[in-house]
Amino acid sequence: MTPSDLPKTWAVVETTLLAQGIGGQVWRARRLNGERVVVKRVSALAASDAAHAMAYLAWRGGLGAARLLGVEGDWQMLEDVGARTLTHVLDHEGDAAATLIAAEVLRLLHSPSIRGAEGLQTMTDRFADLTSAARREGGLFAEADACLQTLAGGPVQPLHGDLHHDNILFGERGWLAIDPHGVLGDPAYDAANLLYNPLERQDLRTDPARARRLAEVLGPAVRRPVATVLGYGFCHACLSAAWHLEDGDVAEAERSLAVGRAVQAALNAA
């Protein structure tokens, strides 16, 4: 059923619910003119993150990412970029094939834009929970926070901030990214999140050799050293563990820390 509060000017006549959660609801939709789009109703809890995401999509203007077609209140209308995810490639063609595609998407996402970028999250805010966990928990969190300080001072640009295998889709315009977080920081951070994914493949995520292979392919795509990609990969895994601890999910935090240890081992061997 088409939501009754969809903006009337968008002329949406058909919807299919794709997902719903704490961030809101997402539908694949058709407009009166036949155009296929995706519409989102953002929850109040996710409103601040949605602002970062919209700022990033506006900056990209469709280059390497889904086009932002409209915003009205808590509603967003976006280009439907397809349904085949990079996870499908990983499952059927292997990790190496999926990584090469991810590298090409990163090259597009990191190409120049004629637009300005305002309203993105800073890296300090992004990693605030890691810093808090380092003070509270010590251990690997403290090691990751110290590592993060050594990574400071690199180049800074707008980043997708949440690139993973289910956020890269194939359609009429080829492989494109969806669902950015919208961060202003070191380009290496955009590659690092892929080392942490896919979430259900703990065998891949906890393999130091795999982390090294990905960093060697993705580093050149973002024009950053392999060691820097690994460093941010280590920090991001520990940041994710900190988030899980805040949610009270100790088991998932341990899974994230296992990824952090694997990436740290790859970093130490670099």
C-alpha cells in the first residue's frame, strides 16, 4: 500500500516495502510518469544522520552514487540504482572479483565534484565513541584510539563513510553506491569499511591475509598507502565494537574486536 503521507508532488502511484528499522522505512516505487525510484521516510532517531547523507549525495550529484531526486520533510526520493548487490558477486564470483568492483566504485566516488560539500560529519565526531571506549575499557580500544591519532593529518575530503557489499548495487548506470553516512575525512577511511565486511562472513573478516589483499587493491583506488587503509580498518572495527557495547550486545562487540585483531595483525606485518 502506498503511504498516504508521501509528498503529492512526487506523483508516486505504486510502492513495495523494501526495509524498515530504527532508521525509518524504504520503498521501491513507481511514479505516474513511469520512473522507478526509491522513497524513504526517515525516523526521528536517524534525522541527524540523514542530513549528513543528503549533503553527501548532493555533493556527488549522481557520480558514483544514487541521485538524490527530492527531499520534503522526513521524506527522501532517490534514483533506483538496481537490485543486484556486490554481495551477489562475492557469493558467485569470489572476494577478489567483488573487491575489484568496489575499487572502481571508490574511484568514482573520490573523483572531483563541481558542487560544494556542507553538513558532513567530522572524523572527531565519527570516532567519539571509540575515544570514550578507550578511556573506559582500555585494551584494544585504547590501542585503536592511539592508532587513530597517528593517522591524523592526512588529506581530507567528503567520504561515503559506510561503503560495504550491500551498499553497492548494479543497474542501468552500472555499479553505484547507496546509503552514505556522509563524513569529512581521510580518503583511506572509505576503503577501510570494506575490510570489516560482509558482516556475515566472519571467516573473511578475521583473515589478516585477506585484509592485506583488500588494502592493496583499495589503497590505490583512494590514492592512499596500504598501511593507512589498514590503520583505519583497525580503528573502524574497534569503533563498531564500541557501538555494540553501547547497545549492550557483547557478543557482537567480540565479533568486531576479532576483526580488529585480524586487521591489526595485517597492519603490524605491513
